[in-house]
Amino acid sequence: MPFSCRIELNPLRLNSRYVRNLCIVGLQWGDEGKGKIVDYYADGFEAVVRYNGGSNAGHTIVINGRTFVFHLLPSGLLKKKKLLIGPGVALDPLTLREELDMVAKEGGEADLMVDERCTLVTTLEKEMDSFIEGLRGANAIGTTKRGIGPSYAMRALRLTPRAGDLVNGSFDMSSAIAFYGSFLKTIPDLTEWKDRSREVLAGKMGDVGGKVMELNEAGHSVMFEGAQGTLLDLIFGTYPYVTGAHTIASYVPAGLGIPNSALGDVMGVAKAYTTRVGGGPFPTEMTDETGEKIRKVGKEYGATTGRPRRVGWLDLVGLKYAVRLNGVSELALTKLDILTKVKEMKVCVGYSIDGSETGDFSRALPRLADARPVYQDMRSFFGLELRENQLPQVAEQLLEFLEDELKVKVTLVSTGEERSATMQRHA
Ligand code: IMP
Ligand code: MG
């Protein structure tokens, strides 16, 4: 079903035509189910664009019982959309190769453009990722070891060539290699990496921001697909337990090189409970049987690393912060079905830190590890049937409660892995 265009909200006016772009952004610590939502809405859009992160992402889409996981290719692939990988992405060409091979094996083809300014992930950035995690010891972030942080760091240090440099032959790694040589015992030979990577990227280089504007000018809408979640944002997340890039919607313009006015609407995606992979504070974490049950039923294991995800109740303090940071215009709530398998149902409405209560995530951030959740008990979903087009009253009550608290409409509800298990509200 195409995205319902409410052009009176925030239209981008180009050549007297109204075009709507849409950003899909995660409001928790990633794995909110963005891939499914992108796939579901993709029909109404000409292109799906990745603007941040890299192959640390794991976007899962289930179609007719088959599970597809993408790390780099935008999730519009299965709807045969134009796929754009913008300059804000840390690009691992060999992961891209694997995904393109997988698509070819399925008899498909990806209509792909990769921005020439993408920062690269070579074997060296992956080595550095592991090396730094080793240095952190007990305080390890628990990164995906995909070289993401180091790749962005190497760009900031201006030591590493970009995708376009690799393809057009001006690739010079000598400074980077000298830098790595100062702390890595062995420096892997990059000759094969270079040859294979160049082959993958040849013919796919372009200016992704320019392409987005060109599509908009031709009257086409574009979807921006966020990777990771708001609370993993490099600046606004639970630093230092964050990823190496920005995850919030305002990185769309900066990460692509398009004007702010082209961002369009922002759909925030949140899971009906919370998960987190890796280290860092997690106030609503459950270490009991209920948490274990949710992990099992919800298949909460990392799509990139296979690690069990930490599981907790829905946290409205974090969500409110995420709604504000992203300027969320509507909300998609996923995995409601998982809560029909557990007897309890709680929502965190505040934190207690040293006996004083706060509902302000930003203020709580420095003390988040000591924050104790203040819960509101909700009516349990246990045993509910969510498959009909009409949500049960108990579920509606939860959604209305969230809308009241967050001041944003829940317009989409996902009640299962399949495309068909998706309901639109307030349409
Ligand atoms: P990095 O992005 O590999 O540097 O990992 C930094 C932190 O972000 C770790 O806690 C990872 O588990 C987490 N992370 C990175 N990408 C994702 C994702 O796509 N989903 C969930 N967590 C992620
Ligand atoms: Mg994921």
C-alpha cells in the first residue's frame, strides 16, 4: 500500500509540483523493524536511500516465509526500487559484493548507485575495530567489528581514500598504512581487497544527493532508510556506547548533501518492547524469564552478529527523547504480537535516580546506569489474537496511551514478520 501523502503537512515544492519524501528512523537502540516498514511502504517511492551507518546494520525482511537480511543494500530491493547508498555511509565493498551476488543468485538485479564520497571500510578498519575493543577491556562497547567507527574516524583524520578515489585510480593508502603500522603488529596486504573492491564499485559511482534532487524535481518521492537507532547516535545516544555515525533524521540532509527541506516526513519506528545489542546502560532491561521468553519468541538475536539481544520493557522516557530529536511526525509500532506470549505488560514512564524521579532522558543520560525504571502496569496482551484487521481493545488502549504520552499518532502497527501482518491506523 502506498504511503498516504498528507501534503498539507510539509510539502517540498519543486517545479510547482509537490513531492513527499519520507525518512524511516529507529527510535530505540536499533532493530526496531525498520527494514520491514521500508519494504512495506516502498511502493509509493521511486528510490530507497541509505544515508548512515554501514554493514553493522542488519535489516531483516520476511516474505512468504523466507528471510532476507541486508547489511548495506537498502531494503527497497525486494520492491525493485532504485537503490542509493549516500556519502554518509561507511562502505565495505566486499559486503556489497556478497549482497549483490545473493541478489543475482535469486535471479534479481539491483539498480544501484553508490556515492563516490562514501568513506571506505577496508580490512584495516576492521582490524582497528577489534584492536580498540581489546583496549577497552571490560568497558568494551560490543561493536559489530565491521570497522564502522574506525572508517568514520579515518575520514575525520583525512587519512583514508573514498570510494570514488578507489575507482578513479587516485587511491593512496600510504598515510593510512603508516598510521596503522604505528599500532597494529601486522598490516594485511590490501592488493586483493583493492582489486575486488574496485571491480564491485566500477560503474556504480555517482552523486547520490544530486540524484535525490533530480528524482524530486521529476516529481518522484524518495525514502530515506535509517540504520541503527536514535539512542545509538554518536552525539545524542548513550555515549560512549554508541555507533560511529549519526542515526537521527537530521543526518539525512547532511549525510546526503540535500537541503533540509527535502527531508520530508519522519516516521519513527519503535518496537513494543526494547532491545539492545552490546554494552551500555539499559534502564528497562529484563534479566528474568519474561525477558528470556520475549527474546525467544521475538527471535531477538543480532542479524549481523548473531548475539542474543538484551531485552527490556518499552521505555517512554527514551522514546519521548527520540521523538523530539527526530521531529517524528508519525510512529510505527512493531512486534506487538510478541507481547501476546507473555503474561505481564509494563511500560516505563519515568526513571528514579537516587530517589528523585525524572522523565527527561537527556538529564538522566549521565546517570543512566543508575536509573531505575518507574513502571506503569498495562493490561496484558497474553493470548490475544492480533491477526484481524481490527486490533483488540487492549491493544488500542496501549496505542492511545502512547499517543497521549508521545503526542504523536501511531499510524502503523506490525503484528508479525510478514508484509501482510501490518495495519494502518488513522489512514
Ligand atoms: P558499531 O556500530 O559496530 O561500532 O557498534 C556500536 C554499537 O552499536 C554496538 O553496541 C552495536 O551492537 C550497536 N549496533 C551497531 N549497529 C547496530 C544495528 O544495526 N542494530 C543494533 N545495534 C547495532
Ligand atoms: Mg538490525
